[in-house]
Amino acid sequence: MILSSFLYANESILEKIKTNTESITSIKSDFRELKSSMFVENDVITEGKFHYATEDKVCLHYNNGDKLLMNGDNFMMRIGEDKLTGNRKSNPMISQLGNLLKSCVTGDFTKITGGNHKNLNIETTPNHYILTINMTGASKKYFSNIELRYHKENYSLEKLKMIEASGDFTEYTFMNQSFNQQIDLSVFNLH
């Protein structure tokens, strides 16, 4: 009985997140990226602007000029003077990242859990729901765990942490979020 109550409570939280995020058609926010690696003495912190538009447009535009852009099946990564473009289907890691970002924003975790929530744990704090997804299958070679922090007040994603098997991780914190505002779609142009 305790186990079924626990599972019901978790499904209820997941349904609330999904219901409250389904109406999001666009997001504009600031973000902070923290990269931690056992090979680097100090964490690397960068900041920038995040844009999302339904249903398959994501742009992380870093203040230093770097950019990660996904528009449909196409992606573009620019780091310094180097630029890589391609099709998400031909790059499994970019495809996984795209599915992950979309799932986090829309609250539909089926693409990253395979519809099976047994690998998903939920912790409740006074202000947040913290979801931990233990990755399985082919996804596990990129990330062992994904941690998501949603604010209880509006179910918005505040933090995304992608943890590799080595313990290295990349963490995104989203701040100053505005939802369903007009976005200049040129921000998603692959240039």
C-alpha cells in the first residue's frame, strides 16, 4: 500500500509538470552553464541567453559568442572560430541532447525514459520537485543520470544537470524566464 501511494504521488507530480508545461510555446531566459570535470582544477562557468520555440527549436547563445542551435533535424555548434553543422539524426549525442531539452521543457519524459518511469525518482523540497533519471540503453553512454529541478509555483524548469559515468557533469541554471512571448525566429537560423 505504501509503495502504490508513493508511485501514485510520483505519477501525480509528473502529470502536473506535464499539464502545466504543455501550454508553453516559447521560452526566453538567461542561463548559466557550469562544467565540472575531474581533469580541470576549477569549474568552468559561462552564461548566455536561452530560447525555445515549439516544438523543435532550441538556442543556447553564450555571451562569449559560442552557440548551440537545434532547429528541427538540423543543428549548429559554434565554439570560437570552429563551426559544426549537421543533421541531428546523424549525431546521436546532439539528438539525445535535443530530446532531453525538449522533454525537460514540455514535461513529456517518454523520450528519455522510454515511457517507463521506474528509472525516475522524485524528491520534494519546500520549493521544488527534483527529478533524477537513471539513464538506460544507448543514452547511458552519454549520461548516467539527469537531474531536473522544477519550481513548485509554476512548474518551470530551473536547473538541468547532466552527469556522465565518470562523475563529470554539465549543469544549466535558467533565470529570468519569460514564457509564451514573441520570439524573433531568426535566432534559430543556422548561421
